[in-house]
Amino acid sequence: MFFSATKGLVNQNARGESHSGGERGLQVTPQSRGTSIGAHIRLCCLFPSLILASLSGFPSSSQDTRQQNAELSFNGELQKGIALAQKGDLKGAEEAFEEAVVLQPRDPRALTALGQVQEQSGKLSESIETFSRVIELDPLSAEAHENLAIALGDRTDLAAALKESSMATRLAPRAANAHFLRGRLLNDLGEHEAARDEFRKALDIDPKYSEALYYWSAVEGDEGNTVTQGNLLKRYLILRPDQAAAFNQLGHVLEQEHRESEAVVAWRRAIALNPQYSEAIYSLARGLSRTDPVQSKQLMERVQGLEHDQQTIDRVNLLGNQANAKMYEANYKGAIDDLTNAIGLCGRCGLLGALEKNLGLAYCHAGQLDSGERELKIAETLIPDDPSVSAALQTLEQQRRRALGNSQ
């Protein structure tokens, strides 16, 4: 996967002119530089314009009742898909959007939503095909070309992605997102000067476009322009003061400029935002090695403790993956043993809910339904929004009712 960028259904007119002022609901963060573009689509923010569009355009009372029912069904599937996507059920959302496409195969709303969910699910080839269909229906839609550029970029087809992104900027020259995306592609292709120009254009359109500031700072850093990089990072942090990684990066820039005391302040800000941020703690420990060796030593010990914790999490992940493989092979006893060991190592770590869920499912597959229900109920308290947990508990209840009915 090659890069990430802000991409949702921004408020656009029919030809893709962006009217988004200020900050967006979706943000590129320094931590995510170099990750998949799809990783940046927050589905809870993805469909606002689609929601409004799907509630409009109902047939008049004089139109055929079947057409009206079809339109109602179409809008119903759109709303269902949106709700499922917002809950994180991408498979269910994809099925709902596919049904909407069957009902209205030439409606770009359903195809666009389907393509975005396919991309989020890692189905890049399907997503590219779907966005290409949208362009066939509306070749002058800047949004459609931008969506296709993102999917192509995630598949590392940078030349094709740049072509689509360039078309988006021609169709919507005042769309900050389009210029930002083209800048990202140009930068990854090594065309730093052209990328810099695109980031400037995005910021001319929207001075609060924090993502453009961050990636422009990265261009300057790659070229060794630390003064400009530092100034851009400071501008970014005015807009995004919650970004620990940006403060850590600013600390390194200031250190290169021999402004050690300012670098220490930046690293302290990063740690205040994320007390487990081992890289920033290590940087601060190095920065204090001469001025405060006692605190520097304490910080180094803290880093070692965090590294030990990370090693534990890595071991938990390994056991969990082994258990999944054994589940696939129907080796349920082996899976139960691995998951039990993983839970013991995990303690109250962030993986506990998923481990309890998988242990419950393993017990159920092994025929130990009471143990399975116990673990699933623990999982339900830890990850109450996981639909697979409630579905498994409902299945267990239905099995018990059927067994009770058969015994009477």
C-alpha cells in the first residue's frame, strides 16, 4: 500500500467544486505517512452528502407506483449500507450497496459508496472497476476521477493515478482535496517541486488544510530544508495541537538546528499527548543526557519497560494468529490452548476483547457451549459494538430454544 490521504464525500456540486472550508472530518496524521489511503477513510464521516442525496428525488404521486416503490427500496438500501458502514460492518454495507446498484445500476451514488467500501475492505481491483463505471456515467465528475486516483494509488499504479488526479484538478480547480491528492502522487513519484506547488495551491484555496501543511513539510525535510520544514510543522501544529508525532518530528528538526532547549519542549509536548510514545521518550532522554542525566536515565528505563510491554503484545499477537490458523484447521483444542495463554499474557491489554471473543467461538465450535457463552459474554462487555459477538450469542440462544423444543 502506498500512501494515505483525506478522502470522503466532501460537499461538492455536480462537477466536483469543493465548498469545504476549514478542517475536515478526515485527517491525515504524521503517524500515518506511507500507509494505505484506505486506512484514512473513516466511514462514520464518509457519506454525509450521500445521506442527503438519498432522501431527495422521490417520484411524484403521478408516477407509476412500481417506480416509486423501486426508488424507496433503492434509498432504503443506501441508508442500510450507510448505517452498516458506520458500525464497521463493511461486508454488510457492501451487500446493501450492491443491492442498491441492482435496483438503480446507473445511479452514481450507490456505485460511489460501493467503490469506497470495496477500497476500505482492500478489494482494490473491484474498487477500481466500480469507480471506472462511475466515470463512464459522469465523465465530468471530479469526485469520480479523484476516487479512482486514490484506488489506483493504493494499488501502486502511480502513473495512472496521477492521470486521474490531474483530470480531477482540471475539472475542479478550486477543490483543495484534488490538489492535495495530486501533490501526494507527485511527491511519491519524486517530483518534489511540482508536489510543493500542488500543496501551495491546496493551501491557497483552504489555508486551514492541515494535511497539505504536513506533507509539504515532509517534502522540505526530504530535501534537507529544515528551517522551512520546522515552520510548516509549527503551522500544522497550530491547527492540529493533538498530534504527538508531529511534536516529536518538530523536536528532531529543532535538534538539527542546534536548538536543543526548544527540542526538549517539543518532545515533552509529544509525551504529554501520548505517555506511551517510546520514540519521543527516547528522544527526550537523549536530549537531557547532558543537562539532566538523572532524568535521562529514568526515561531510558521507562523506554526499556515500554519495549518489554511491546514484546508481550507481539507474543500475544503471535499466539492469536496461531489460534486463528488452528481454528481454520478445525483444531479447536489447540486454538483454545493458544487463546487461553494469550489472555494470560495480555492481562488488560487492548487485545483482550478480541481474544475473549475468539476463545468463546473456539469453545462453541468444540461443542463446549457453556464455556463459549461465558467467554462471549465477557467479550460483549469489552467490545459491546462488535456485531459478531451479539450474533454468536443470539445463535447460541436459538440453538438452546430449538433443543428445548425438541425435548418437549
